[in-house]
Amino acid sequence: LFDALVSGLCGGAGLDVFLEVPPKNTKLIQLPKVICTPHLVASSHEAQIRVAVEISEQ
């Protein structure tokens, strides 16, 4: 991903979850076309609906 962003092959990236917090390799998240959020994807409307459906099916 880093190489693709630097070369322009990839126009940007949005990252939400990291294996380690804070991440050890910060070169990727310091790129100007990278946006990082603190585990917000699980709070999206779509994610909440998906969780509700999965729970109701169990």
C-alpha cells in the first residue's frame, strides 16, 4: 500500500484499525493522502445494521 500511494498507483487510503496502537511503522500514516480514524467503522450506520442482522440470526 505504501509503495502504491507513493508511486501514485493508488490515489489515497482510509485506515481504521491497526494491529498495534500506536502503529510501529508510521511512514504509511504520515503520507498526505492517508486518513486514519480511531475504530470508527464499527460505528457507521451500515455496520450497526449488519451487527443487528447477525445477532438476530443467531
